Amino acid sequence: MRRHELTNPAAAHTDGASHDHAVCIDALLDRAKHSFGEKGLKLTALRLRVLEEIAASHDAVGAYDVLERLAARSGGKVAPISVYRAIEALREAGVVHRLESRNAFFACHAPHLGRHGHMALVCDKCAEVVEVEAPDFHASLQRAGRDRGFAVTSAIAEGFGVCEVCRAEATKPAHEEQS
Amino acid sequence: MRRHELTNPAAAHTDGASHDHAVCIDALLDRAKHSFGEKGLKLTALRLRVLEEIAASHDAVGAYDVLERLAARSGGKVAPISVYRAIEALREAGVVHRLESRNAFFACHAPHLGRHGHMALVCDKCAEVVEVEAPDFHASLQRAGRDRGFAVTSAIAEGFGVCEVCRAEATKPAHEEQS
DNA sequence: GGGCCGATGATATGATATAACACTTGAGCC
DNA sequence: GGCTCAAGTGTTATATCATATCATCGGCCC
Ligand SMILES: [Zn+2]
Ligand SMILES: [Zn+2]
Ligand SMILES: [Zn+2]
Ligand SMILES: [Zn+2]
């Protein structure tokens, strides 16, 4: 089992159940086109396929998951390095981030140009990742660093817990639970 | 080369050059003994050997680095899983942390019982890790999460930049540089 | 002693990521 | 068109990080 997978994949609830995810995807692809253009990068067929797989949910997925899904869905097989290269380009374009604590990747649905001041919240139950703005975070980190002569140029922050939907499910009466 | 190593290991300056690191080690070992005792864990010979290797510098080191150093220094070879198990125990005791962004581990020289409210600052030049207290961080993360119904139970934060010593070296006149 | 449990050993494998080099393609230039 | 160059991708191999599984050992309790 991939290290970032859940014991209960059925717990994932962001593939359309709680919102119209097609809207998320459309907005993301649109932003990706613009972002690639602005940065002089090319949103090639492979990169688009990889982005579509990552953006298919709000979860963080491993590079090898992407690879398997590409093979299963798009037909043509690709090598691990090709997936990693595509992901790297998507990261440069700012449409995909890496979840450092899980060695996995997730689509950025909340543009925040400049890599600073956002945090990822990861649900331990359903693996969903949401980004929250945290303008204070980077500033306070730089302040803390400055006290020690440390010049902070970039930072990451990741929080773990239980998301709203999973909390609601956890408090549901037992007879409403799925088997 | 291990991914977390530097291109110029000589840049490391925390192995005694800029402070009396024996003091750091003594304090850490002392704290480790107490912490293992309090938690009902045992600071076994293997765990102590692993801790000594990790604590030998303020850098983050990979599990396989530890393994190689154990083989080189202490004689007896150990399997990767044994190193990982020892590291896991040291983490539970709170004397070692994982640097998520590098898949590496570093000794905690700044006790902060409870895993909240600290951040790691990593020098891109010398790989030194310093921990800074950030009492606001976890609170603000929980506040941000609460707005979205997300209950944050733990979090990590890692900052990257250039430490004081390396900054000083960078501004030194060229004729003082090492070849 | 015998049962138990936490720690370690031993072996194998899984999971994540990159190196090196070849090939293709398209843009810019002449 | 033909040339060059750079970016992207393919192909193969390998490096790096981490865990599964079962055996064994040694202290501790009864
Ligand atoms: Zn969505
Ligand atoms: Zn984002
Ligand atoms: Zn020290
Ligand atoms: Zn610490």
C-alpha cells in the first residue's frame, strides 16, 4: 500500500459528493493555461494528463499513483521519471504542491502567487487537503529567524486533523454508517 | 549522494567550530535518559548509539547515514529497520524530530514537550537545523482550520534560508574564502 | 521453570526519486 | 529548405528511503 493511502479509501468524499468538482477542475485547468503561458512554460499533453489525474480529487496522491492512473485511464504508459518531470513543471507553474509530510502531491485550488503564507490542512480520515491563507505565518517565521540571524526565504506548514465532513460523519448515529 | 547532503560538507560549521558541542550532547543525553524514563521507554544500547550519531551535529541526517556511521564507528552492523525502529523510539521520547521536507532526522536541543508550537529552520548552505518556538503558529493554524470546520490536532512547520554563520561567510571578502 | 512482552536480528520487499543518454520536435534564423 | 538549439520526452538503469514478516533473545512476573 502506498504510504499516503488511507485504510478506508471509501472515506474520500471530495470526488463530487459534497460539491461540484467539475467547477474546481475547470477553474484549475484555466489557471494552469494562464500560468504556464506567463512563465514561458508549455502545458504539454503529458503535463495536462498528469494535472488531470492529480486534480481529479482534492486528495494528495503519490507520483506512482498518478503513474498507475495514467496507465489505466489514458492508455499510454509512462516512466516514473516522466511523471516526476511533469509534476515538477506543474509545481513551477504553481498549480500543484507537494505535501512534504506524505511525499505526495495535490492540486492547488486556491491560487496564492508567491509561495509564502499558505498552509495545507490534511484530513487524517479522508486524505483531503485544503489550503488556508496564513499571511502571518511567513512573517512570524521570518521574525523568529531574524532573532537568530537566520534569513528565511521560504517555508512550509502542514496541519493534520479531521475535516468538517469527516467530523460530521464521525458523530452520525451508528445506523447511518456504511458497512 | 544522499538527497539531504550538501554539495560542500565542509560548510558544516556546527561540529565544534562555533560552539562547544559537547555541552549540547551532554544535555541531550541527560534529557533523553529522563524522557525515556518518564514515558516508560528504555534507552537501550542501540537507541543510544543512534542518538549519538544523530546528535553528533545539528544537521538533519538520513536514516541510512546513521546506519553507515554506526557501521563505521561502533563496529556492529545493523539493518535499516533497526535504525528506523530506534529513531521511532527517539522520536517518541521527544529527543529526535523528523525533517519532513528532507526525509531526514535531527536531534532536538530545545525541549518543547508537546509537539506543538515549534518550527524548524534549515540552512540551505550548511544543513544546520535550529528549532524556534512559535507559540502563535499552532493557535493560528487552529483558528484558520476552525473557520472551515477543520479540527487541527498536530502540525509541522519548516523554514528554509541561510543561517547566521553562513551569512557571515557569504559576506566575507573573497580573499578569506577557502578554495 | 514457563509464559509473556518489548527489543533486536535477519531476510526480503515495497515505495519514492533520480541519473544518464538518446530521440523527437518545434521555434528562430540564414 | 536546411541549420541549430533548447525543451520535452522516452528508455534503461539505479539510487534512496521505508516497512513486512517471522525468528530469537533477555528481562520480568508468577
Ligand atoms: Zn473540488
Ligand atoms: Zn496552493
Ligand atoms: Zn551543538
Ligand atoms: Zn525539538
